[in-house]
Amino acid sequence: MMKKKYFLNANIIDPLNSIDEVGGLIIGENGLIEAVGKKVNTNNIPSREKYIDLKGKHLIPGIVDMRVFVGEPGFEYKENFRTLSEASLSGGVTSVVTMPNTNPIIDNVSIVDFLKRRGRDKAKINIYPTASLTKNLEGTNMTEFGLLQAKGIVGFTDGYKTIQNTRLMSRIMRSAYDLNCLIMQHVEDEDLAKDGMVNDGIISTKLGLQGISDLAEKIIIERDLTLLEDFNCRYHISQISSQKSLDAIKKRKEIVEFTCGVSINNLSLNENDIGDFRTFLKLSPPLRTEDDRLALIKGINNDLIDVIVSDHKPEDEEQKRLTFAQASTGASGIETLLPLALELYHNESIKLNKIIKALTCNPAKILKINKGNLSIGNEADFCILDINKPWVVKKENLISKSKNTSIEGRKLQGKVVNTFVKGEELFKI
């Protein structure tokens, strides 16, 4: 059994329970939360007990990151459960949803068993695997939703691939409705995005690179949301990147129920950051214009966007140090998700409560998991952060196995100092 832990004088934010106050947290010997908030102070702690004075630091629920690529199985040289777990903890992330784009692909029951075992043995954080929507990610035959869900799969997605076939998508939605499964779609029309590398516009012309139009995103959103009117299943748009997509979402919000995410990269960077062919900024969806970025911030503020994800996609340096056309897409980002999001608070773009909500209880609600909150009786997954602590992103200091950060050299403000899972301190600065 562990000892009881007492934390005092923290700025506690827990959007699910509408807590935003100075107070404390008591964790029982079983690692569960016993009390939280302003009622926890020196008066109700036994005099002989030692407590930890947080001196005004912020205490928030552990982050739930809904879009994480891990290399295990098959690409362990990029990232494995152990390194992912260490990297996550340093960024205050205590639960991750892993994508099925591994080798073998997560598309049948036996692989799920293997994955869960590996996750349990190697990771210190909560791993929630997704399975692919289609066998082998080929976009032709559906996987066995019912069987996979019974094995503990939290949702279905083809990761960075999109279901292009409308007929198949309607079958998927019908099955998902019958079985109450969550569908997560990466929205991009293949024909429009073919060979594209960056946002279609001035920058793509200047660099002489094939562009990806923002219509590629909007068309799939409109198609899927039209289907949703008939099938009404649990549907989540993995991430959007443009004003046009937001307009399409806004129109449908009154008619159908669905949720939507955005990558921290698209909230924090724009196409100008690519500069002279910086391949570490080759992302999917691509970085768009500054106006698109500002529109996405607005989308969080007016609740059109529900969650912020890291879209953590580790790639080894060899895959990134190629020409722009050959370089892999994606950036490692789980360690910098929260500090980058705090930047939006510091420059007064988004209120702190809103940011925390989009990182904790909103994703948990969509996934139907009891995480991302500080409710009494729940496992004590939380992190403590020094909201003003300045630091600079240096790839040699990153824990993730792959160092392909999109923000090398960026000055950030705000850092996680401790992370706890099930009441145990697993990370300390």
C-alpha cells in the first residue's frame, strides 16, 4: 500500500467538475482521490501528517491525448510503449489513444490481445488502443467492429488514411450505430490531396511544391456529415485545419451530433513557418494560412472544436532529412502538447479552463472513459505545472525516441513539474 498523500495551496482546475479554485488534493492509500478543492486545507489534515505545499502551482487532471502513433508493433525503432510512456509523462499526458497504423495493423482480435499485454507490461500510462476501420487499412472491407469492441477497443479509425468510398462509409456508420462504436475519421479527399505536400497557396507556389487544397478536407467533412444525418452514429473528425472546414461544421452542428479535434501544430504554426523547406513541418493535415490558424482558435472558443491532440507521429531523422517530397509526414509532439497549448493562454487567445477542457474531460467524454477529471473515488491521474516557467525546446532534451519536433528552438512558457498516475509519482522535473 502506498502512503496517503496530501497536496495543498494549488490552483486546481478540473473543468468536468467545474473546479477552478485554490485548494488541495488528498489521495488515499489505494491511489484514489479522496478529497479535492478549496475545502482541503491545513485544518483537515491530521497534524502529524506531512503535506506537500504546491505554493500556487497549477494542478490539473492528466491529459487524454486522442491521437498518438506508437511504433509498437513493427516500428519500435521510432517509438515503443516504454519511450512513449516516459515522453507522455513529461508532458502531463496520462492516457493516450493509439492509432492502428502499425505492423501488423491492429485489425483483428489476436493483435489486440498482444497490444494490450505489451501496453500493460511496458507502459506506465493508460493505453487505449483503436483498431482500423478497414482490413489492412485498404479502405475496402470493414473490420469486425463488434468483436474488437468487446476486446476493449475504444474507437475505430484508419489513422492517417481516409475512407474514400462513400458506400463503404455508409455501411461503416450503420454498423457503428448498431454497435454504439466511435468512428474517428481523418478527413482528406485522396484525389484532391494527391502528391500534395503543403497548403495550396502562395507558399506552395514559392517553394515549387504541390499544394493540398483546403477543399480536400471540406469535401469529406460534408460527405460524412450528410451520411450522418441518416445513420447518427458516434462520429469524430480527427483533426481539421482550415476556415472552410469550420464553416462546414458550423452549418451542421444544429442538425447532427458529432465531435471534432484539432492538432496543436495547426493551432500554433502556419505555413510561413516552413521557411526554406523545413521538412520537420511537413504535416498532415498541412499547416495552413495565419487566417486559418486564427479561425481554429476561434473554433475552440466557440465550441465548434472539442479536443486538442498532439498528433504525435515519431519518425526517425533519416525519414525527415530527405527532400521535401520524399520526407515522411508527421512530428513528435506529445511532450510539447501542453506547453504549446499554454502559449495560447499566455497570449490571451484561449482561456485556460477551455484549453484544459479540450485536453482532458472532452476527449474522455467522447471516448466514454472515466479519465481527464479529478472526481472523488477516481484514480488519481494528474499533473502539476509551473505555468510561467520559461524553457526552450531542444531536441536533445526530448525523451521521445524520435526527435522530429516541429518546434526546435521555440521559447515556451509553462512546464509540467510532476505527473502522477494512480496516485504514484512517475515523473519529476
